[in-house]
Amino acid sequence: MKRIIYLILFELIYLSASSQIPFERAYTNIFGAINSMGTCVIQTEDYGYVVCSPFSIDNQRKFLMMKTSPWGDTVSTRIFDGNATSFLSTSDGGFVIAGDRNGQLIMMKTNAVFEEHWIKTMGQSTLSDHSVCQSNDSGFCAIGGKVINENMGQRLCIAKTDKNGDSLWTKYFGEYYRDFDGRSVIATTDSGFLICGSFRPAPMTYSSIFLLKLNSLGDSLWMKTYSGSQEYSNSFGYVVLPNEENGCIITGFYDISYVPEQLFLINTNSIGDTLWTKKYNCIYNSNVLSATKILSGGYLVAGTKATEVWITKVCLIRLAENGDTLWTREAGSMPTEMSMSVKQTVDQGFIISGASLHPPSKNSDIYLLKTDSLGYFYPWSVNEIINNRIVLFPNPAKTTFNMEFGDPVDKLEIFDIYGRSVFYRIVQSKEGSGYEITIVNSRQGIYLLKITSGNTIISKRVIMSN
């Protein structure tokens, strides 16, 4: 029993030591950038963040890489020619970026401070969304797109390099008036790749989600298409993630005239056959959708929800491995914000990048939002002071513990480590500052208390040792 308690205490200490401060930031007028937006974000080994943002300046397309501290302060930035929307970190602390320049798909390798190591031209690609992944042989695979003509539509460009950026092959998909809009690529355990996006078989037809399987040489093994449950609807695929069945999860939308767009997830086996499809409410904008796989199991989908005219909010949906909804959140406090990329952070929270808009003008700024593990965001400076006045004892506890807090508790919520709300009983002492709390049917593990007092939200952890 003592060993179990020590292990839980170690986990709690680790989580506390590695926890990051929630914050919300908009980065305005960096180098005079117009229409900047955080299309991709990752966390670095020093717990800071790096964001990629395409923008325009003097009618020229550029993109910038920005490094921030763990609390969102700008550390360094660098501007590059061209357009880029996707990047990944490498083992040496640098980055590989996928984009396009002068009508060509490019891959670029930089060090940690964004100095170029190499840049390679891979194939034909114009302004489009990009995606890049690292292959099993330590090389890289990137996708882009090129509009051929108004009848042909868009071709999908796929390029593979070795770890030094030297080209191994470049492939194109799209012919006979078919339209491919690739959005996401991942490496598979058999050294191949899965690519998802939207597919239109002919001009003026409805689009479907496609899933394309390639072998290690870029040859097509199979392609599957999927659509929403309604006829006469367009379906769009945005993110592909691995699942537990050696298949994948695809996040996508379908829309019908006069009906709000609807998010749905497709779970497939290793050959692309559908295992299940589930629909969700909350996210209604298919142009800004991202998802990430969670280490403890399941997925988080991040998107944008319009609450009223010119007002949008970041919307998060936490899903179990089987697609069941664990919780949904509307996060952020700015008038108009859009989520475009989400990653899990080392403290089990989430970092979201996107755009902060300035309606009715079309200009936008880079937007960053850091939440805790339950998707909550709150002003950290207030909470850090008040948290020191909250005492939980005993901690670890069996099923019942005490909380000392001088301010009134307007609302108390308790969640398990997966974000599920748990049932509890609370008894206030006669003096009013003490509370006896019992978690009903508690299991061994860490629980999160969310305490609302006036306009302040405070979170504390308690351990159940049983």
C-alpha cells in the first residue's frame, strides 16, 4: 500500500513540477504582417512553444516561425519567403517545415533558432494547406496541392526525402477532372503512409472524404471514400490519426444547404473499412479543424463555434477511444478567435494555435491558448495567489478529505484523470471556512477539484489511495 501511495505521490509531484501556466495571447503586427494565423503549433523540450504562421506583406506571401516562453512571451521570430502551414520537431531540437515557394513544394530544415540547414524543392504546389510527417526510416513525407486549371481541379503532390532532405520520390494524384484536396499525412507501421482530405470525382459534384494508402515507394495500394449520412451533402476530411486497431481515425465535416455543418469521426481498420462513424455538435466551422491523440487514450478535437454574428469561440471535444464524448468546452475570452492546431502538452493540458480576428475587417493575428487537462482556461496570476490559501487534508485520502478555504465556494466540481465528472458529498463546517468532502465510489488515482468563487476559478489536485 505504501508503495502505491509513493507512486501516486511521485506522479503528483511530476505533474505539479511539469505543469504549465494557462494563458491566452494574441500577437499583433509582427513585422507588419497582415492576416497572420497560427496554423501549426508544437511544444519544445524547454516547455515553450513554436508556431508557424503564413501571412502577407507588401502583396508578397511569407511565413514566420515564432518561439515563445512557457507562458507565451515571444522569444524569437524569423520570416521566410513562400507559404507554409505545417512543421514538426526533430531529434536535434530543430524543425522540418513543409510549404510552397514559386509554385513548388518545398521542405526546409532549420535548427532551434530557425537558421536554415537545408531547403529542397520537391514538386509542383501552389498556395494550399500542407502536412508533413517523419517516416520510419527517419526521412520525411510532405503533401501539398496544385490547381491545374478550372476543369482539372487540384492535384495532390506527395514527396518523400531521406533524413538529409534528398529527394527519394515525388508522386501526383488527380486526373480526368478529379479534384484532390489533401489535408493530413501520417506514417504507418509498415513504412507506408496514410493521407486524408477531400475528393471530388468531377466538376460540379459533391465532395467526399478520401483515405489514400501508399507503400514506402509512394505507390497507391488502395483508396477509400466516405461521406455523411445525408444525400446531396459535401464531406471534408481534415485530420488522420492512428487508432488502436492498426487503422485510423478521420475527423471531418459534412454540410447540407440550410443545415449547420456537422463534425463526424470515422474509425477504420487497417484496410480503410469503416468500423464506426459518430457525429458531434459544438464545432461548426470546417475551415479550422484540428485533432490530437491523447497519451492516456482517446482524442481531443479542436475547432471553432460561432456564438453570434462576428463572435466565434474555440471549441474543444474530448473523446474516448470508442468515440464517446467525455466533455466539451468553449475556451478563450477574446471576442473572435479561431482554432487551427492543437497538441497535448507535457502537463496533460493542451496548446491551441489559430487566429484572433478583427471584424468587420479581414485582418487577423496569431492566437495562442494554453488550457489545463480538462480544457479550462483561467487567469493564472489570480489563481496562483489564492491557491496558497486552499488547504486539502489528508492528501492522499481514503474517500473523505477536508478543504480549508476562507472565501465562499459558489460551485465545486470534481473530475477524474480522464475528465469525467464524479459524484461527491460536501458538508460545510459551522465556522464556514471548512468543508468535508466525500467522493462517492472513488477509485485509486488523482482527482481534480474545480472551485468557483466569484469570478475566480481555482483547480487543486487530491489523491485517493483507497
